[in-house]
Amino acid sequence: MAKQAKTAIKTKDQKAAAEAKNWTKVIKAVRSPKTGAYTFKEAIVHKDKIKDFLAQ
């Protein structure tokens, strides 16, 4: 019965699942000019705009 529930979830919203594959979590290391320590900026970006995010 649990397998049926999982299958129902997957087939219920296939369009949204296909759209979700176009997004990526990007983590960028940024160095502080004052202390020299690294901080990390995280963002969920569309796969076409990853280079723009990293170039900032």
C-alpha cells in the first residue's frame, strides 16, 4: 500500500517535477576583505543563470 502512495505522488504532479529539474542550488564562497575569512552565499537559481550568479 505504501508503494501505491509513492506512485500516486510521482504521477500526480509530473509537470511541476519536470520544471523543478531546471533549478539548481548554488553555493559561492566569498572572502571578507576585512578579516580574510570566507562566508558562503547560497541561492537556488535557474540553470540558465548560474554563470551570472557566480560572476557577481
